[in-house]
Amino acid sequence: MPQPVRIDSHVHFWRYSPEAYPWIDDTMSLLKRDYLPPELEPLMRAAGFDACIAVQATHTIEETEWLLSLAGEYPFIAGVVGWVDLRSPTVERELERLAAHPKAVGIRHIAQSEPDDFLLHPDFQRGIAQLERFDLAYDLLVYTRQLPAATKLVRRFPRQRFVLDHAGKPEVRARKLEPWATHLRELARSDNVACKLSGLATEADWRSWTPEDLEPFANVTFEAFGSDRVLLGSDWPVCTLAGEYRLAASIAFRRSEIGTRPGAMHESGSYRFDRSYVRIPRSST
Ligand SMILES: [Zn+2]
């Protein structure tokens, strides 16, 4: 039997420039340099990951094309979650071009920086409606307060696969489970959504957090989604604000169900990564 592939579902690469990455502010000066695949690969391998998904970090088609070219160059990049303007009247043509690349697995818009009802705008939803045809997932990057809008969105598109980034960014620093836990459980009732257990340390106190601070949030995530719909992600290099790559990775592996079933929630069995990104059951309704 082929070995399962253990995938870090969330990493970024960039050639830094302040114009291209305006969200990297002075509190994140560590991120103000290039982060490229040769730096990540040994860290990932040492932590027991075989492959990764590269996720967009700025709203340009050029970045997505660059990530896809890196994925062509480095086999350990199994897929790319890119960006197109889903609100554009020409979105279909752009998706068609993107989906022609075998490693294009999903689309993301940094919705956390948009008004809370962004996900529900008719023109954005027209774009979401196109994704299923191209077999692309959609990554939801939202704050806790935007989770109810995300829930409405995923229910309107029951056959579209969605992935929630960073477990919906709970308030780890404030040790506040509610209303995040309630919103997350509600979202998880839709079986066309998976959830990335990633980025939690970045939401904690960067200097003083301990794995125990993250545990209650990881527990709620697993209870809500079940281990089949939880994906591990490091969020490198953003995670380095709060600690090293291996720390972000070890948090994920603290959960025994993941440790014993590596890659279970991903395309496993071979290196074939046929766009599924994650195997999320399509709703029959
Ligand atoms: Zn990220």
C-alpha cells in the first residue's frame, strides 16, 4: 500500500516588497524579507511533513501565477490556493485559465479585511458559484465576528467545498471561547466545510504562549468538525512571529488522532493530488 502523504495545508511564499504586502506592518518586521521554498523544505521535512499547500497573500493574479510556477519547480508544493477577483464580470475566463494548471486547488480572498457582509454580496457570490465547475475549493479567511456570514455563504452553496482558515481566528490571547465556539459549531454543521487548525499561536501572546493556551481552541475545533475535516497547517512564515516552524507543527501533532493517522484527511495513498485539496464530502442536498 502506498504511504499516506502528510500535508502542511497552509504556507506562504513571497518576495517581499511593502507595496505588494501592505498587511505586513511594523509589528511584523520579521516578515519583511523574502520567504522562498528552499528555506521551508528542510523545516517541513524535519517536522514530518511531505508536502504543502501554498496560499496567496496578496490580491494579484501575478502572485498566483508565480506560486503556480514555484509549484511546477518544487514537487513538495502539492497545490496552490490562489486569488482571482471573484467579483469580476470576467471571472469565468480567469478561473478557466487558472484551473488549467494541475496544481491549482483553491481560491482565497482576504475577506477578514473587508466589510463583514462581503461574503454575501451578489457579485462575490456569482464568482463563488463558478468554482464548483472548475473543482476549486474556497478558503474562508475571516474573523470570529464574520463567521455567521461564512455560515450563510456555505449553506447557499452546498455543493461547493470550503475550507476555513485558522479555525476562524479565535481570541486566544484573551482566552475567550465565546462567541467563537458557538459560531464555529454552527458553521461545522455544514458538511461541505473543512477547517484548518493553523495560525492559533499567532492569535496568542507571541512571547508568552504555551501549548496549553491553544488546547481548548483545538478541542472545540475537533469536536465541531471531527478529525476527518480538520487539516493541519503551520501558516509559515507568519507563524514565526510566535515561534519556530517546528513549534507550529508540533502543536498540530499533539492531537493523538492526527499523530496516528497521518494525512488521513488529505488526499492520501499516493502523491496524486487531483485538485481535491481536501476530501470533503459533497453534500447530497
Ligand atoms: Zn496565512
